[in-house]
Amino acid sequence: MLKFHYLVGNDLGNSEQDIYVNGKLIRQPNVFATAGQIPWIDDETDVPKNLKNIYDNIVVSIVSAGIPTGMYHIGAHALKTHGENVTNLYVKGNNSKADQLVPFINTLGTIAARAVEEASEMGEIPDQIDVIVDMGTALPVKQHTPKSIKTMQERFMQCVHQITIHLGKTKQVTVSMKFEYVHVLQEGTPVVFALQMDSEENWRTSTYEKVEDNQNQEGLFTQFAIDYKLGDIDGSYFEGKNILHGDLGDGTFDTPFTRGDAVDKDYCDGVNHGVGHAIDPAISDLISMAPYAYNSISRQQFSEILKSEFEGKKDKFLDEAKRAFAPHFSNQINQINKHISDQILRIGANNIDILTIYGGGSILSKEVLYDVLKELTDNVRIQLFYVPAKYAVTLNAEGLNYFVRSEIYSFHKKNYISQISVAKATVAKGSKHTAKEELVGQE
């Protein structure tokens, strides 16, 4: 039986999940759909196809405490086969990611898919694989409460999860998955690591992962260095800096404040504004503009149309989508700009060295947001680092990947194991609470 130990950095975005599994980055629409039966027709054709493109064809059955037992289509396959009838993260109101099923079902399915892929790369497809997981993940600032942290940790750590990957009509692999420890950071704060270091723990210059020809890569710091006449800089420039972060996503805009590598929790804040809040009301407008092209569309599908502007092939209905999106997004931009201004006043301009803007929403908003923020930061003598589109989406995942391999994570894990041992001894002496009830959720 194959056994793997995975270090996982898991960015649970409202639109996209970016997850590192032992250094391999997997990006998926963060959606799932329930299924009634296996979609594959036979083993001879489906198994090779699904192994070759496993992340486009994730179909799993899950048996796990806290998750409804059933069959699920995950990520790209769910979006492709179910369209708007998918379950995604609800971005309105105060619903925590920890209380929704999407992060748990998609994380289990994607890690299991990676285990099957790795087994295939080794030349075998066993009936069962055992996986041990150490994971770092994050919640938005407003959701990063003791209750939500405990909920997220318990759901992952309370049992051994059984995930069956369906590769064909009859061919399947059961992945038995145990999470030894899960640490939950605030969204935005892992970026401190990602801005400074690359995957090999050298000062970062451009890409996080090593590439053969770094000279041809779009520079992470190039425009920032030109704007402020900094010369040739690398990640060491950010060491020790006081940074106000602007993590602009689909459903939230988080503004944590870090002093060096440490989070100043007194000044961490966030608001429920973002691209997703503009897409939801824009969907009906797009359908009205292109009635023969769409009768319904999901938030992720609308987002893919907008993102096509920055990719190789633009969507045929990009212009209509932008027109539908613009007035609703303008309202979001106004609220985002106001929140940043309030944060600068609250912290004090003299205490902030750099305002750093990133996240998937930062790409779509740059055309209107950059000039507004540049004027604001120039007036208060703060440097503006608007992360280039190529790097803006994956910074959180990169930081979480760095974190889960760091001595800081090891310290928290050892502390957890030590405390749970003490708690078990207490239980043995007659405590009414279990060790895990006492300690899961502690940081």
C-alpha cells in the first residue's frame, strides 16, 4: 500500500482554490456539485483520459464526519458539467468559510486527486492510498475568530476521511486521509512570506518557483522599483517593513497590517466588498444583453469571461460582460477606496511604509483603482505596490506553502501535540471533555 505525507498550503478563495501539495500548485474553480451516479462510460477509454487530465475530471465519493456522504464533481469538472447549478462559497452576509461545505469537499477531493496522480507517476494505480496531511490555510480577517478556527480545524482533524476517486466506470482508488495538524492564519498575512522568499528560501526576485530562464519573466518588483527609483531590488526590500495589505477577492477585501513578519492584530480589518458582490447583480444584465447566448450563468462563469481579457483568447461576450459589470463594480470600488482611507487614518500614515494590493479582484479593478490609490498614497507619503496580474492571485497560496514548511508551523504543531497529550492525561483522570474538544482550535 502506498503512503504519502503531504505538506499543504491551501488558499480557499471565493472564486478559485489555489492549493500547494508538496510544492505542486493546483488551481481550481472553488465549486462542487452533487452527483447521482458515476459519469464515466468504461475503463478502457476513461481511465487513461482521467489520469492525464485528473484535475479537470475529479469525481469522488466521500465518507467523512461532518460532511454529507455522497458523490461529488469538483472544480473544473463541476463547472463544465453543471454550469450555474454548482455550489460555491456564499459571499454575502457574514457566512464564514468554516461553516460552508465547499472548502472541505474541494480540499479532500483535490488532495486525493494529487495522491492518485503521484501514484500514477510512479507507475502504479493501487486500490488504496494512505495520506497524512499537515496543512496551513487562512480565513478572512472578519471570519478569523476562535469559533471559526475551531470549526475548520475540527472538520479536518476529527476523523480519518475516506475519499474514493472514480477514474472509470469500475476503476477507483480509495484514499484514506488523516490531517495531523491544521493551522489557520488570517487571509493576507501569508503574503509577508511570499513577498520576501521564493520556494527555495532565497530572496525572491520574480517567480515563487524556480524557473530555468528568469530573465524572460515579468518582474514582480520591476514597476514598483521604477516608480520609486529603488534600483534593482529583491524580496529583502520588504524585510522589516510596515505593510498595510489590501487583499481584494471575490467576496471580501481584507486589510491586515504587518510590522515586519508579525501581524498587528489591533489594526487588522476587512469588509465584505469585492468582485463577487458586483458580479451577482451583473449576471441578469449580461443575460439581457446577450439573451441568445445565455439563459443562466454562474458567478464563476461570469468571472472567467472577465478574466479572459488578460489571457490568450478573449471571450466573445467580454464587451457585454464588462458593460454589465462596470456600474455595479464602481459601487464596490468606492467602498474599497473609502475603507483603505479609513485604515490609513486609523493606523497613521507615519506608521505605514507600503500599501500592497493583490488578489484576483485587484486585476479586474486596476484600471479604475490604481490611479485613485496612487494619488492617495502620494499625498500621505506611502509607497504603493500594486502587484502585477501574473503574481496577484497566487501570493496567498505561495505564502501558505512557505509557512507550512517553516519552523513556525513546526512550533505550532509540536505545541498542539504536547498540549493534546496533557489533555488526554486529564481525560484519563476523569475530565468531562475530550482532548480534541479542549484543544482543537487553539493556536
